[in-house]
Amino acid sequence: MELVVTLKDIHEKAHQFWNLVDEESVLAFHGDMGSGKTTFIQALCKAKKVSSTVSSPTFSIINEYVFPGGTIFHLDLYRLTNEEEAIRAGVEDCLYSGNICLVEWPEKTPRIFPENTIHIHLEFIDKETRRIRLGDK
């Protein structure tokens, strides 16, 4: 499955995305720096009616947001060097909590993800457009 997303239609596409993934709990976002991972995650959180500010957890590693249906964990693994460091930071606890997890830079600790993780690949097309593909690691 593939979506082409622009800044103009990102909120509409975020709603469509939630319908496609059937609210799977762990969503792993792959893409180069600047590919739009955080921007799309912000739109996904808005679609779930998260009322707090959604920002990249680059330094905190884990941000927790509340929405009317429960909890969303937003994880950014960019600064981690291995699985042990991720476990000590509480990443594994989030991944297996049953809550929605939106994970940036999952390739940093690939062995700790649940088998049913959905992998999302973001690709830069131009300044305002990204290709989003659901697929294998």
C-alpha cells in the first residue's frame, strides 16, 4: 500500500492511514533525516485527537500522549546505539504495552520489535510531497 502525501492533504491522509492499519499497536517509521516522519506522526496524533503538543522525542526518547481511546507512545530511537540501551530506556516496555507506538528510527534496535510491527517507509519526493509505503522492513 502506498500514499502520496502533501502538506495540504496531510490531515486527510492521516485519517486514511488509520483506516488502513486497523490501529495496529506498533508502527515503525523508516526514512532519511527530513523525510517527514515527525510531521506525519504529528498528523496521525491530531487525527486521534491528541490534545497535547506532539514533538519529536529525540532527547527524551519517549513521549506519551493521551487521546480519547487511550495512550500513544511516540519513540525516537535515533540517539540509541543498541538494544540494551533501548531496554534500559523503557522502549521495550512501550512496544509490548498494547498501546499504540509510533517509532522513528526503528532500524537502530530492530531485534526488540514485536513480530506484528507494521513498517512504514517515507520517501522524499519534493519540498512538500512524500511517498509513504507500508511494507516489509
